[in-house]
Amino acid sequence: MIRSELLQVLAAENPDLRAEEIEQVVDIFFDEITQRLAEGGRVELRGFGTFSTRERDARVGRNPRTGSSVDVPAKRVPYFKPGKEMRERLNAD
């Protein structure tokens, strides 16, 4: 599902809200998650999962086109761990 599909589903389920209001709610939701992660925190959505960040050490990588060595700096990357309910629903037979 892409963002526009999410907005369409939410609009269909909430006909009393204008499209601009739904888009604003979705923007606020994602902005708050991003802001919390940028501050080094984590976001837990019960039944869905947990968003956090992980540290990646600096390393020497390779340019796939040329094969030359490239220094890759240390960085933080987003990480998602699915919740128990999501794992159970995905693996239900």
C-alpha cells in the first residue's frame, strides 16, 4: 500500500472528514514518528510493532560499477520490529 492508497481508504472509512483533514492527520502521524526517531527515541504501536534506530559503524564499501573502494561513514538507520499480533496474523494458516 502506498500513501495515496492509505488516504483513499481512510477517506472511504471516514466520509465526515475532508480529504485535506485526512491528509493532515497522516502527515502529523508520520512526522511525529520521524521526529521521535531523529531524537534517538523509539515508537511502539501496540499490536503493530516498534520503530527504532540502529547504529552502523563506518566501513569501507565498494562502488558496484567501478569496483573501487569507498569510505562509508558511520550512521543511524531506521529499524522496525513487528509486534506479536502482526507476526501471528502473517503466519496464520
